Amino acid sequence: MVASALPLLVFIQENHEEVHAGDGGTLAEFAWLIPVVPMVMAFAILFFGKFSPWKGWGMATAALGFVAVYGIVLTVVNLQDGIVTQSAIDVGQIGIFTIEWGVVVDGLSIMMFFLVGIVGFLVFVYANGYMRGDPRYTWFFASFTLFAGGMLVLVSAPNLIQLIVGWELVGVASYLLIGHYWEDLENVDAANKAFMTNKVADAALFLGAIVMAASAGTFNFAEIFERMIGGETDLATLGFWAGLLLFIGAMGKSAQFPFHVWLPDAMAGPTPVSALMHAATMVTAGVYLLARLFPFYQLPEFAGSLNTIIVIIGAITLFFMGLLAIVQDDIKRVLAYSTVSQLGYMVAAMGVGAYSAGLFHLFTHAFFKGLLFLGAGSVIHAVHSNYMKDMGGLRRYMPVTFWTFLIGTAALVGLFPFAGFWSKDEIIASAYFNATENAEAAAWFMVALSIAGAFITAFYMMRALSLTFFGTYRGTVEPHESKSIMTIPLILLAVGAAFTGLLNIPGLTSVFTGWVTTRAFPIMEHHFDAPDILLIAIVTPVVLLGLGAGWLLWGPQRELVHTTIGETDDISAPERQTTVERPTYSVPVLTPILVNKYYIDDLYMNALVRPTMGPIADATVWVDDHVIDAVPNLVALGSKQIAEAVVVIDTNAVDGVYHAAAGLTGATGRFLRLLLPGNVHQYVALSFAGVVAIVALFIIF
Amino acid sequence: MTIVQFILLGAAMFSVGLYGVLTRRNAVLILASVEVMLAAVNVNLVAFDVYLADQASTGQVFALFVIALAAAEAGIGIAIVLMIFRNRHSADVDELDLMRY
């Protein structure tokens, strides 16, 4: 963090040529296969999936397995030598802008390849068990592969155009997947909501890309950074607006306030979709965009002044959306609000210039949130309900799910030494550093809300954990542990959730920082030489306090047992019915606000959706029916009359000629057939007579 | 031996053949009569070839073609007659009037 603007630019100009990394050789040359293989496979499944072994699952998992292996190999090579390269082919030319399709292979994209590959592969394996018996099994895997493939197109993009293509592919695949159970109107509405909300933000993204291209003269990220170093004045003038519009696009995909409304509703899709959407694809796209353009947002001459807005949006999201998770009864919605909250941490981290900390949280979050969602899916699969009122005491029935969920929870709330502890701590430390060094009010705001957010996270996760796994079982279906095809991915993700945090321990290891800062453009950020003991001393007790409070309010000791004596004929042995309930709390003012999600959904419904669907839609329909349709109607009427005239000519004049010809031929035939009575001898005699006649004529003349 | 004798032989054979074609009702015999007519033509071809002393022997070559053609015609003709006989248990051409109007 450098306080004044000019020295930073000079510093970057001096250091620009000093980034040393290999080009990855053949390995990077064929990295274009990473997005192409899943995309091709998605269509292959669509056409041939039903005839393939495992009905498409095998093909989908093979594609993701390929990405995972390629990602791991690239990661290993990147950690040894570093890879920074990009290649592209021209696909078109619009004015001065060349439209390119290509692949950028550097630390950041390799990290995303790795994440999408590994987490995606495990989720796909799990989906084999979860989706079994689904009527649209093959279709599900086709769109699921498209989802992962779209994300890979997005993260491999060396320019804004390809990024937008991937962005929209992810959007359309998410629409298909959220609405997978389209028999219920509710799910269709959720899919529409996700798509529409994203489209509003996407409009800003498109405008941002246009402003960026118009001012920088290129869509290519590397060239944009080159122009930045060159001190392009147009870019500096419009940088703020380009940055703001692109950030609004990122807010939509990454579900930042006030675009967060779609993500909890997106839980309508099958659980593996939620897991992948929240872990590696879709919601990480916005954070990825901020990370890809990080140098642009870093420099005060360009979009640096936006950082205050980014931090405030992130901080608001991480705290207020976390609060909503407390009142949810649907276990997937608890996790969904938790994701929104954690995305707030990542976005805020980008705002305070904590590039590797934000990405580190994205990385660890993918593992533990993928794990938590798959665990929730396993529970839902067992009890046939999304609601925690039908759960409880599952610890005894589903030990593997319980222990892995516990590890996921520990990682999410940030308990030492699980993954979330290290990544969240790094974000808070960066915010604190920024707050003290640069005395930024926004950073202080974020520090306060981050620590409060840690408390909230611990509080609602303990509530979910207790209501689901502790106490007495309240459901009606006999629960059972899931099959091994579902538990093995859980165990593997639990390993990730437990240990990925060790990649970046301040002062000890900085593997992850090295990984994601291997880029063509130097990333300036503060490097921590040691863990910030003061912050750990504050945050860890706060987390423990949150866990304790959650246990105190919702622990099994709070169970309410109702015993009712049922009517029976045998008076000596009355039938006792016991029902168990968990307490519900209601705080005046606060609870209604939280239950109604701050009335934001209602506001959008009444201010935007209803008027659009009501008067505006009606007016549009009227204009369409009466004004726009009038033109084609008139044309159609004219055409019809011309056609009628043509028909008259056709039936009378043109057909007459043919009828006359046909009639003449028929009459001739009727006459000629009188000559042919069917006697072979007569025919022969006649033809011989004809020959004699011809010869006679020949001789005479 | 003059050319006239051969022409007369050819004409006689042709007439006999034609008479056979026109009077016989059995399809096999009609085919046999056609063969006689073709043989008459061959007699004429060879006779004129020798008479004109053609260096290329065009008439004799042509007679060979006619023989080959006659063989093919007889093959196909007898096959047709056989099929008709199988279907109708008769080879009488007077009864073959299905195509008549």
C-alpha cells in the first residue's frame, strides 16, 4: 500500500520488466484444451449421452477429470518455474478492435483451472449418487458440464469479449440448472430471478467493457495494462467509469448487495449445482474479474478511487447478509446466505488491495463450502426434506456426513488450524493494515464488520449444526448414511477444507501468494511476515463466543418435549405420543426485518417486477398488437390479395393449356386403342405390312 | 451357283418363318419361327458378302452378331414364355390379352 499515487505508478513502470516466469512450453501451448474439452463434451452428452455408459455421467466426469489433471500438472509446473503466457487466434475485426479467442495461462487462471477441475470433479462424482433416478439425468449432466465449461472459458479469457462469452455461458447454464425441477413453478421463478438479476448487472458489465475498450483501444487485458503503464490519458479519464461499470457486473455474478437476491433462491436447483455454483463456478466469477483487473483497480490514476466503494459494498454484504442466515430454516438457504457473506469478504479484500488474501479465501472457501453443500445434500437425500425442523440427531445415523460437515463448519467459522482460519485472518489483517497505515475510514468500517461477521458466521453455523445433527430426530423418514459414491467426495473435500489453509501461513509459507502473483503484471500488495497476534487474539475468542452463543440458544438441551396422551380403548395403557421441538426466538423489530430479508426482495417485487409485469407489460403488448403488428398485417393482407389474383390466373389460364393438352392426348389414345384388339398375330401381320409398305415406298420413289 | 439361288433360299426361309409366326399359337413355336427368319437374314448376309468379295468381310461379321443376338433373344423369349406358362398353365398367345383395352 502506497499512500500517494505517483510513486506507485513509477514503481510499477520500473518493475514491469522484472517479472520472470517460464512460458510453460508445450503444456501451456495446449492449455486451450481446458475450456474446449468440457464445452465439446457438453454437446456430446446432449447428443450421445443417453447411449453412453452411465448415461452421460461418465463423459461429464471424464471431462472434469481431464481438467483436474491438467490443472494439477500446470499448478506443479507453475510452482516450480512459473508460467506466464497467452495465445489467441483472431476470430473477427470490428473497426479497430480485433476480436480474439484464446487462453491466458498464468498463476491466476491456473488457480481457477485447478479449483474448477478438482472441486468440479468431486461434485460430479457425488452427483452420480445424488441424481440417481432423476428423469432428466443425461440432460442434467449436459448442462452441468456446460456450466463448468463456461466458467473455464471465462477464466481462460485473455480479453473482455471472451470473458463476457464465458460469463453468459455460465449464466445460461445456471438458469438451466436452477430450473432443473421445472415441474414446480417456484423453481422456474427462481431460475428467472437469477437470470434477470444477473442480466441487470450484465448490462453494466457490457457498458463497462465498451467504455474500457473505447478508452484503451483494446479489449485485451495485457494490452490494457500496457496502455496503463504508458499513461494513456483517455483511459485515465474514463477509468473510474469503466471500473465502476465492470464492478457492478462483478457484483451481479458474485451476489453482492444489492444484487444478492438471486443467490438464496438459486437453492431451487439440485444440491450438486448449489455446491459447484457456490464453490468454484459462477459466484467466484465476479471476484475473479476484480482479481484479473486488479492492477487497474490498484492505481489511483485509473480506478483506484473505486476501492472505497468496493470495500463498503463488500463489508455491507459480509455482515448484513450473514445476519439473514440466522433466521432461515432451509439448511441450503443458511449456507447460501453464508456464501453471500463470504463473497463479501473476498470482494472487500480486493477493495483493500489484499489480492492474494481475497483469492486465498476464494480458494479455501471453494473447498469448505463445496463440502458443506454436499454434506447438506447428503442430509437432504437421507431425510427427504430441506428443512431443519425435519432433521436433528443425524449425528448417530450419518457419521461420515456429520464429521465432514463438522470439519467444513470449523473451516468456515475460522477455527485454528482449518482453512478458513488462515484465509479469513489474512483478509482481516490486510484490512487492519490498510486502516492503520493509510487511515482509511472504509477500511476501519470493514475491520469492524469483518470481526462482527466472524461472530455471526460462528453463530448461525452452530445453529445449523445443532439443529441438524444434535438432539432428537424430528423427521418422519428413517435416515441412513449415503452411499460411498457420495461420502468419498465429502471425505476428500474435508481433507481440502482442513489443510488448504496451510498453503499460506504468514511468515512460514507463501506458496499460494507465489502461485497467484505469477502474472505478467506485478501485483503490489503488502506482505505479512508474521501472523498478526493481536487480530487472532480478537477474532478467535469472537468466533468461540459465537459458537457458544449458538449452542446456548439452539443446543439439544433446549429441546421442548410435548407429551400428549392419545385416545385409546385400553384405559390401563394409554398411548403416549411424544413430539420434540426446537425453540424459536423472536426479537421485536429485528426478527421481522430479517425474516423479510430487509424487505429488499419485496422492494424489487413491488418497484420493479410488478410494474414491469403489470402496466408496462400490458402497454408493450398493446403497442405490439396495434402498432408493430399493423405493419406485418398490412403486408400480409397485400400479399394475400396478390396471391388471390395469381390463383385466378393460374387456375384459368395456365392450367387451361395443360388441361387442353391432356384432353387431346386422351382423345387420341381413345381412338388408337380401337386398333389394338389384343391379338398378337394381328400385330405381327400389321407390322410386317408396315415394313412392306415402307420398302415399297422406298423402291417406288 | 449364282447369287439368285441364295436370295431365293433366303426369301423362302423368311416366308416360311413369317408364316410360322403368323399362324402358330404356341409361343415356343413362334419363337422357333423367328429363329428361321433370322437364319434367312444370315443366308442373305453371307451370300452378299461373298458376292461382293468384301475385304473386311462385313457381311460375315454381321452374321455373327445376328447369331449372338438370336441366342440372346431366344434366351429371354423362352424365359418369358416359361414364366407365362407357370402362371397361366398355357403358352397360347391368343389367351395373352390382359393388356388389351
